[in-house]
Amino acid sequence: MPIVVTDIQRADPEVADSLARFGVATVHEAQGRTGLMHQRLRPVWRGAAISGTAVTCTLPPGDNWMIHVAVEQCRPGDILVAAPIAEAHSGYFGDLLATSLQARGVRGLIIDAGCRDVDDLERLGFPVWSRSICAHGTVKETLGDVNVPVSCGETLVRPGDVIVADTDGVVVVPRGTAAATAAAAQARIDKEERSRARYQAGELGLDVNAMRDRLADKGLTYITQADWEAQQ
């Protein structure tokens, strides 16, 4: 039976907001290289960087009815995650739905299907990460679900999880580990700043990251050009 869950628990909004400043790559690394959506999901226009709490919906092939249903469940600070139940490339989403979501304070859309009206979306400043861009339209005939766990970009998303998205892609942070991930991301940023200062001072990554002993243990050997030619 198709359902709409109306009272989902969301991650702490301050924690969700904080994750945007770290970016997808850092968040992905900070939580043990997990949660990254498939790289076929790309921003339809460059430059947006967002984070927020997930509202989810499932989509039958070629049918965007449940996006309209999901809009009602969205709150300010949410990101809508739309997952087709089968491979689909139609243009499920365009500027009118973006206008509706934007009016409710939604920060963006992640959809493992097609999107259209890209120029209008960029003018609106509404970010979308999609599998494809396609002008082909959809119908409104078949029901799906709203605010149930979904697989989007081959990654599990539960309602209320944190979504982080930028030019590098999309990563999911489980609601229960969002605070710990934010702390780990900050620690990683601090470490990178220390490394960056050493690089700027002219040090090599081989020394900044203590690689030389490990390379030797793996069998890497340095020889002169003359010795190398003598061995040929």
C-alpha cells in the first residue's frame, strides 16, 4: 500500500547546516569513505554547495506524481531525494516544481533520473543533482511512497538523514552519526591546513605524510641513470 509518512525525525538542523562548509569529499572521507552516491548523479549547473535533511520519495517510471505529493512534506532546510523504482531518464523535474519547493525553503533536489528546464533552474538558483538531462515529459498516474528508506545513486537514504552536495557529487550522512561526522570532518580540515602550510613551505608529500619508509618496505628502490642503463 503506498504511504506518506508525515512525522519524520530529522537530524539536528545546526549539524546539518554545518556539514555544507566541509564539502562532499571531506565528509565522505570523515565517515570512513561511505555514503557517496554513484558519480552518475551530477549537478545540472555548477557552483551550488548545499546540505540539509532528506525528505524521500519513490517514483514509478515516467511518472512524477509523487514529487508533487512530497512537496507538501518538505520544510525549510530539507533536500528532496527522489528515487525511481526502475531505471528512468524522463524529465521528472523542472522549473515549476523548483518554484514550489523553493517557496517552502527546500535547498535542492537529488534525483536518480532526468531533469529538464536547466537554464530556468540556474536562473532560479535552485540546485539539482540528476542522472541525466532530458526534455521528455512524465505523467501523473501511479502512486509511490513518501518518507520511506530509498536507494538513490546506489546509496541508502533514510528520511531525516543529512545530504551534502556540491560539484564533486552527493554524500549521505546517517542522522544518528551526523554530529560525529561533523566533528571528524573538522578534525580532517585542521589536519589538512597543517599539511598545506608545510607544502607551501616547500616540503614534499613524501615527507609530510611519512611515506619514505613505507615505500621502501614495499620494495621501491632509487638508482642512478648509469646503474639503470647498466642493468638493461
